[in-house]
Amino acid sequence: MFANLLASQLNRAGIHYGWVMVALAFMLAICSSAATTLLGVLLLPITEEFSWSRADVSAGIAVMFILIACVAPFAGALQLRYGLVRVVVASSSLAVIGLLLLTAAKAPWHLTASIGIFIGTAAGLVGLTLNATIATRWFVARRGLVVGILTAAFAAGQLTFLPLAAWLSTSFGWRTAVLPALIGSAVCAVAFVLFGRNWPADVGLAPYGEERVVPPPPASAASAVSLSLSTLREASAFPIFWVLAITFFICGLSSTGIVQQHFIPFCADNNIGAVAAASYLGLMGMFNFAGTICSGWLSDRFDNRLLLITYYALRGLSLIWLPFSDLNVFALTVWAVFFGLDYVATVPPTVRLAAQHFGAAKGPVLFGWIFAAHQLGSAVAAYGSGVTRDSVLTYLPAFVAAGIACLIAALLFVLAILYRPPSRPQLREAT
């Protein structure tokens, strides 16, 4: 009722309801980002309170990314079968439970259960797959821009929550720092129940940029698991899928896996306080917000493969440079601005390439598998960086390895441009 009333009011004002869905997804992405990045802020106070190693805490982070990778391939199919509103409410509820359990943690396996299992499942149910679903269902025009805006919400989560969480942790204890993400997740669940809708036709509208109201497709007779697996089986025959999956694995390894989770501990090793380090992440998030939206705009206008070559090459060079820099205020500020512009700018071109090669219907489902590769890369970097730091007492090898991996990703897209497939991939429509 609320959604239909709001849609009619906005329609009279010339505003498409798709932008309401973008706003809801933006808010959800902020809160999901806050929940998944929280241990990056809390790693040091938790290890200090319980005398755990960084590898102990990193293991919980790695399990979270693995769970995201396991769930994400089926998120698009679940949203297609049960509706994105139900999936979002389930995700937000799991996030609330996981954050509550985190505050009661007394042993390393408690982190694995709370952050690893509950937060990992919650993030996997939505993640970047929700962004692709909303952009594909609700927009014909401006899809690249919408993906850029929703991906930039990840940066907004850092900008809003990480410095706040660091301050709360330092001033009132690390458990207090959990509250903003917990409250935000609960608010998202309520907002989607009241105003979220699955398809434009649910409020009597055509997708943005389209004139004809398209009825929602009938629910697939296949289960979400079989639908997702069959899509993967078809797509795996085409090299472009493997290029997208491998490079997105490297994207996760070089961004959320190492920087998101280990930048603050890396700064602590170099006598930079947690609040100051979180402020650099906030600055990075601010420029990432602008960079990702610009990337979405660019992906509507230029060859997405060329964009990805540029993004991965620049990211790789910045990661290799960081541990060799002076690590003073100027150097870290320059790095935060430069890396922030590139941080998740890879997402809009990757989403568009998936849709371009595999269609609007199955593109979002397939992107769930590509996003799973991203999270596996994040898990490898999150755990591997912690183990490396405990073993050699420095993060330098981890940052250099991540930078070299990015240069390999850029090379893969160079090869993708040179390679001319015999025919363009075409997947069968769901039945």
C-alpha cells in the first residue's frame, strides 16, 4: 500500500519509482558494507582483549568471505524465485543476529559463527548481485550509472561507519562500535517491507527508459540452485566468463581482502593510530564514491575492457608503492585519494560485460558466480595477509603480491581484446 501510494505521487512529479528502489538498495549497501568491514576496525582491540593472534581473527573474516562466495551464486536465482524483498529482509535479519552474537564473543570460534556464518550469509544474499538485479529490472536507460551509484554505496558505508566505529571503539569499547551497523540493518529490513517492490509492474510502471509495462516473468519451475547451476554450466563454455571470474577474484584479493581488513593493522605496525587510519579509509571511501559513479558513467560510453585494463594496472601500481612509501600524512593522503578513485570502480564495467555477453535475464544470475570469485579472492587475502604478518612481522609481501596480481588482471583483458571468439555467447532464456 505504501509503495503504490508513493509511486503514484512520484509519478505525478515525473519521478520514476526505480529511483526509490535505488535509494533503498543504497541504504542497504551502506549497512552491509559497515557489517562486513567492522572487523577491520575491531581486529586490534579484540586481539588485545583476548590475547588472540591476528590469524585467529583473520580466520573469522576469511570464513565470512567464503560464505559470501558460497551464497552469492544463488542470490540472483533466489531473488528471481522468491522476490528480492523477501531475500533482503532475510539478509538484514541475519545481519542483526550476527552482530548481536559478535558482542558476546568469548572465543575465536564465536567470531567464525557471528561474522563468518551469519554476516557472511547475510552479505551473500544481497551483495553486488542485488545491485545488478535492480539495475537490470528497473532500468533500461542509465544502467551503468545505477550500478555505479549502488556500488559507490559501499564507499559510503566506509565513509559513514568506519571512522565512527573507530571512535566508538576507542572511546567506549569495541562492542559499542557494533551498534550503528546493527541498527542500520534493522531499519533496512523495515524500509524494504514498507516500500520495496520486486518488479516495476508491481507498481504499474515500465522500467525506466521503456514505454511498455512488462509483466513479471512467471516463477521458474526449477529450484534456485538448479537454475543457478545450469546458468553456470552454459556460461562456462565461453572464455569471457573465465576472464571475468579470474579478474574479479583478483579484484577481491586486492581490495576488500587486504585493504579493507588489514589497512588499519598495517598502519598500527607503523605507529599510526586506529582513528587516524580509519580516517584515511574514510577519505578513500569519499573518493571511491566519486570514482565509482564516474566509472558507471564511463562504462555506458567506452569499451569496458579498456576501462578494466586501466583500473587494474593503476591499482596494482598503487598497492606495490604503498609499503615502500614514507607513510607520512602526505603519502597516505595521496594514496587514499588515488586508490579510492579506483577501489571498486571495476564493478560497473564487469556488470555491463556480464549483461552484454550473457543477456539481461541471466546476466545477474551469472554475476552471482563472478561475485563469488571476488569473495574467494577476498578470503585468500584476508587470511593470507594475517598469516603472513604473523610469520614475517610485516605486510610488505602481501601488498606486493596483491599489486602483481592486479597487473596480471590487466594483462588478461589485453588478451581478451586480442582474442576474437567465433560467435558471441548466447544463453537460453529461463523456463
